[in-house]
Amino acid sequence: MCLQADGSALYTISALWSHARENLDITTVILNNRSYAILRAELERTGKGPIGPAATALLDLGRPDIDFTALAAGMGVPATRARTTAELAAQFAAALATPGPHLIEAVLRPV
């Protein structure tokens, strides 16, 4: 199992192609909050005051929203999208019960 945030997944998404090519038994869960949340937290820790509109725009991963399930499918990895914890639990159980690579995009509330 691989837990991955949406922002950092953009730097490593090509790994899915290797998962498919080698038929690796890896389930990747992308935690998608459409934000570089860790960068926002680090910026807030600088104590420079409120984050302005330009910085906010740089930390936003929307416009357009990234479709991780489509990216995974394009690299040969079956993918699903979970919008609730019940969907995530069911999709995760199904992925673990089926050999080979899988991706689950867990949609989180934006921060």
C-alpha cells in the first residue's frame, strides 16, 4: 500500500506506469484535497502574516481539477474515486482482494 498526497503525487505519477508494466501488487491511495497543504502550513509558520491572493493561487491544485483516476487509467492502472469513508473502505477492500496495481483517489475537503 502506498499513501500519497495529491501535490507530491504530481511529481511521482509516472510510477503508476511501472506498477502496471510489472503487474505489481500495489494499491496507491491518493489523498486529494486539491491543495499543496504542506506548503501552506510552512508558509503560515514563517509568521509573515495573512497569505495573500497570489500565494493562495500558487497553493491551489484546482482550475482545472486533476483527474487522478484518468491519469492512472492512461498508464494501465485500474482506478476508482472515493468521496466518502464508506466508499473508500469498500474500494480498498476490493483492491486488496484483486491482484495487481490499483489506485484509489480519496477526495478530501479542500483546506
